[in-house]
Amino acid sequence: MSNKIIGDNFIQRLEQLTFQMQNPMRGFFGGNHRTNLNGQNVEFADFKEYTLGDDIRHIDWNLYSRFEKHYIKLFVDERQMKVQIFIDGSASMVKIDNNKREFALKAAIAIGYLAIHSLDKVSFHVMRENHSENIANTITNKEAFFKAVTELEETTFKGPTNINNAILNEINIGSNDGLTVIISDFMTDDWKKAVDYLRYKKRDVLLVQVLSQEDVNPFYSGRMRLLDSEALDVLDEKNMQLRITKGHIKAYEMALNDFKEDIRKFAASRGIHYISVLSEEDILNFVFKRLGMVGLVK
């Protein structure tokens, strides 16, 4: 396999890792994730005393001979996780250069491959305005996955995105059956309702915030006309003209720190994962270190 986003060597490295779910889920039969249910998998889990209606084929007769009571063997139930990856397709993800777009796609593809390698189902959703475009529908095998990667490589990022509406308008969110990943710079106020909805649906959630060097350390000074990357034209009221001073830069740095802290606290209060990363960061570090630190891979 060869593509412009992630190469063969990186894919081989990903195969060393597996997803790790922290919450019990319902899901579908056939995956590698253990649930709090008991099924027909060959791996032994525990015993329980027989009650009317239990399958008598699972009675352990050795225990009956010792205790003169009927006990049932329980086995681990393993399920498929449904992994949904929502990518912010707005113009703010490509301002100045394509670094944020490139990292967002790399992260999405890496997480998607980890899921497919763990026998899970994957779907990629590019969010634009008030809706999301499902790339290649539900993916269940590596052949379909690599076809979807080719489509993702051609994805155009433009205009605004309302994350709330894009996710709330998605009809196939599912319930208690896996992980939803949202990849964005989150430089908007319209995303928290979507997260609350996902938690209501009992889905695990990972927020991946992608910021550029310019977002973190703006290089502007003097009199500038600032054009919003999502503005319709130069006369759009989103644009502004001002004289930028050191005081402005300092205030911006403080506002950015408060902004990230607000996301962190919100995520903690909802029991979800949050990672903030620079678009220049090595994708290997993101996958092997950052995802490992929040307990999503091992």
C-alpha cells in the first residue's frame, strides 16, 4: 500500500498497537473488545450458580461432583466497536498552509487503521457547514479502508463548519457501541452540545485539537488587516483592521490558554478524552505516546 498521507512503514508500525476500550459496550459480535456481557467465546471468564433457563450444556459436572450444586461456565464475550471519525472540514484547518489539514487527516487515518486492524467498523465523516459527508460509508476491511484513504486525500477544506449541527444531523450515531473521534481546532463555540449528545448515546469520545504554530505563536505586529479564513470576501464583517501591539499578543496568549483549559475541564467533566497537539508534531509521537497516555491504545 502506498498513499500520500501515510506510507507503508507507518502502517506496519500501527499493527503493533490495539485499541483499548475503557467502558463496557454493547457493540456487535466478532471484534476484539471485551464487554461486560457473557457469550460463547472460547476464553473462560467465571462460574455462576445454575438458575432456571440457563443453558444446561455449560454445566460444569466436575464442580457438581465436588459441591453437589450446579454451576455454569461463563466465557468472555468479544464485540466489534463502531469507530466514527469526524473531521473539521472548515477553512480554518487550511489557513496559511495545509499543516492542520495534513495532521488531521493523518490522525484520522491512523486511528481508522488501528480500528480496522482490531476487526472494528470504521466511518470517516468530513464536517462542512451544518452536515457531515460520510466517506465510503461503513468500512469493515482493509481493502475498503485504503479506498477511503484515497478519497480522504482529495478532501477539500473550505467555508465554515458547525460541529453541533454536523453531528446532531448524523442519523447513524449508534448507542453504547464504540468510539467517536472529533478532530478540529475547536475555534468555535458550537461543539459542546454534540459531545453531550454523544455521551447521552453512551459513546466514548476523543477530542483531538489540532493547532498550528501560528495559532499558538502569532507573528503579527503593527497595523494589520486580519482576514478570517472562513470569511466570504474581504468585506465580510468577520474581518478586522487594527494595530497589533505586544499587549495584544500577550492577551491572545492568555486567551488561548484559557480556551484550552476550558476544553480540558469540559472533557474531564464528561469523562471523555482530550488531546491538544501542534500540527507540526510527528504523527508517530501522537499515536504511540499521546493516544497511549489517555489509555486508548496499548
